[in-house]
Amino acid sequence: MKSPFYIVETFDALKQGNKAALGKAITLIESTKYEDKEMAYALLGKCVPYTGKSIRIGVTGVPGVGKSTFIESFGKYLIEEHGKKVAVLAVDPSSQRSRGSILGDKTRMNELAVMPNAFIRPSASGNSLGGVARSTRETISLCETAGYDVILIETVGVGQSETTVKQLCDFFLLLMLYGAGDELQGIKRGIMEMADCLFINKADQNELLAKSAAKEYSNALHLFPPKENNWYPKVLLGSGLNARGINKVWEQVEEYKKTTEENQHWKANRKAQEQWWFKEYSKHMLIENITRTETWKENKADRIKDIEEEKLTALEAAKALLDSISSSFKK
Ligand SMILES: Nc1nc2c(ncn2[C@@H]2O[C@H](COP(=O)(O)OP(=O)(O)O)[C@@H](O)[C@H]2O)c(=O)[nH]1
Ligand SMILES: [Mg+2]
């Protein structure tokens, strides 16, 4: 049981940018224990006035494209050249199973990890993307309260995760590989359409090929309908490994912020995200609150037996289970 002063103490330490407190606070909001929830909500409530001030950048692309390497260089650049405080978070539910990519990410960000103005947190615990993304969103609030002004969110580019991660960030950066002839394959049209900037990575290996890929992608982007926010994504090329071209990426981020602040889209996007998360949270809370009741647990066990004994079909059993919950509400 945590002391009643826990929230106040943690919050004060957070505001002073204490990394150990930030780490502990994240562990609290990631906890799936019911008794930790109230504390987590209380802490997040205190953070509200201090959140929203950072730039949240999603970095996506297929495994091996060089996201972690890019983030290491980019993070160092932002700290050293722009005096930023940089937090790195990962949204990758698959890493929970192997634990491999957590270690991988850690070792690839060795230099960034030891910088006083950097904070790196690997993927949250949680067995679904929804769970990971929810706690990542709350982690962003905690990082902002601790004074981090650029948040980099690494995510694997495998389709479904992009849609959710898009709801976490202001700017979406897609890292791309190039190869002979198949430039437009391997990455889904929908993901390209969501990107605010494309970065052809590993240009240090074959500059010519990288350049021709950049041209092709650039042509492809022109075929997409113009975005509501009046932003035209650019295709850049460079090397995360050699920190080449990363300054251009930052220029794009700043220009994006300026453009969308002027046309009100920056705020509109954050507001739309707030609505999206409201739906996501309420759906989750509904499920969580109902499935932890005894009525649910008992009835569920009975219905499973009914299916096993071929008394009910799956659909009938599900309906009966829901009916039992509804009638318990009426009592
Ligand atoms: N030549 C070259 N190799 C790179 C570059 N960026 C990353 N790599 C290498 O590509 C591999 C995968 O990088 P990593 O950052 O872990 O990719 P991630 O899976 O997208 O996070 C590693 O062996 C890196 O050293 C780059 O800009 N140039
Ligand atoms: Mg990685």
C-alpha cells in the first residue's frame, strides 16, 4: 500500500524533472492492479495543467529500417543543437513476447540514454496495442509534466498500429528503405497517406538508388488528394547512422507546426484526438468494469458450459451473458 503522500511527492518530483520519479510514475499508470488505478488517475489529474506543450513525433517504418538508430541521432541533435529535452517511447506490443526488441532498442540508443536531457522508456506492458497505446498516451502527459518538450514515439510499421499511433502524435514521420525497382512495394498506401514526412534512410549505402527512390516516392505523394491541413509532405533522404539529413527533418517539423498553428489545424487535430481517446477510454472502462464483477464471471462460466454441452450457440450464449448483466443493473 502506498502512502497517502505518494501522489503529492511523486508529482512534486516529476515537476522538477526527476527521472526516477518519472520512471516510478509510469510504472504506476501501467499497473493493471485495480487499487493502483485511482492513484494513477489522481496523479494524471494533477498533471493536466502541465500537459500538451511538447511536440509529439511518431517515427514509423518496417523493422530494420533504422528507426531506433535514427531516434538516437535525432534525439542527440535536438538536445545538443536545439537545447531540447527529449523523451523516447515505444509502442510495440509484440516486444512483450520476445523482450528482444526492448533490449535491442536500449543498446541502439546507448549514447542518448546517458544524456541528462534524455529519457528513454521501452514499450509498456500490456498485451494489446490498445493497452500499450493508452499507457503511452498517459506516459506522454507525465513526460510533459517533467519538462520534456519533444516526445519521440517509435512504432513498427505494420498497419493497424499506425492508425492508433497517429492519434498520439502531432507529426508522423515514415522511414523508408529503397531497393531496385520495387520502391512502391512493401509499405501500404494508407500508411504513406498518413505520413507528414518521408525519410529515405540508409542513403549512405547507395546515394544514387536512394535519390531515385526519393523521386518515385515524391511522385507517388503527388497522387494523393491534398490534406485538409494544407500540408504537403516532403520526401527527404539521409542516414540515421551518420546523422545526415536529420536537421532537414527538424526543419519540416518546425514548418509543420508553424503552418498548422496558423491555419488552426494544430489545435483542431489535438481536439479531434481528445474525442477519439474519449471513445477509446470509455469502451475500455466499460469492458473493464463489467468483466470484473462476480455476475459476469459466474455467468460467463455457466455459458461456457452451455456451449460445451451444446445447449446454446455462441451467439445465444453471448446474448444470455449480456442479458444477465443488464438484469443485474436493474436490481
Ligand atoms: N548503413 C546504414 N545502416 C543503418 C542506418 N540506420 C540503421 N542502420 C542499421 O540497420 C539495422 C537496423 O537498425 P534499427 O535502428 O534497429 O532499426 P529499427 O528496427 O527500425 O529500429 C542496424 O544494424 C543498424 O545499424 C543507416 O542510416 N545507414
Ligand atoms: Mg527499433
